[in-house]
Amino acid sequence: MKLCSIIAAGFLVAGPAIAQEIAPSKPATPEIATCKKAALETLSAQDPDIKDIYIDEDGATVAVSESKIETIPVTRIVMSEAYLRTDRSDKPRRFLCLLGEKNKVLLTFFTAR
């Protein structure tokens, strides 16, 4: 029990960002669709072999945020597992997308597992 208290205290000190998870829905949420579109446009411009992005919507987290980057509000954070569809093999990646006011995409980011 003492360990849980220490871990919880560590999260309270981490910073002022507040996030609340939104219940997952079956059809793509507007946030996921917006992030996918922006990421695909950027990636396919850099690498024409990338044909599509599959985002695991069932396992996705769309969080409401009340944080800022400098003076820019971050209203939603999307986190999920994603696959870049190319003519080559697909590898699972972690996907992060930050949305600002009016669902404007501020950042899309992929990492290899």
C-alpha cells in the first residue's frame, strides 16, 4: 500500500496537465479521423510508398486536455497503436496526436515499438 501512495504522489507532482478519457465509440471519432488525415498527408508527401495508416480505434485513448504548449492550448490528446501501410511489411508503432482549438492538428508522432 505504501508503494501505491508513493507512485500516486509522483503523478500529482508531475505537472498541471489534466486529462479525462472519453469513452471509446465504434465509428471513428472526429479527433481520430482528423489526426489520421493530417498524419497520412504528411507521411505520404515524404514517402509515397505509404498508402494508408491503420489506427487501432478500439484500443485508442482520446483524452480531453486543459494544458498548453507555451501559449497554444492543447484540447485533445489521441494515443493509439498504428500501422503504416506500405508495399513492404507493416510494423506496429505508437501513435500520438495533439489537437488544439477547433480540432486543429498541432502534432502527429509515430515511434517504433
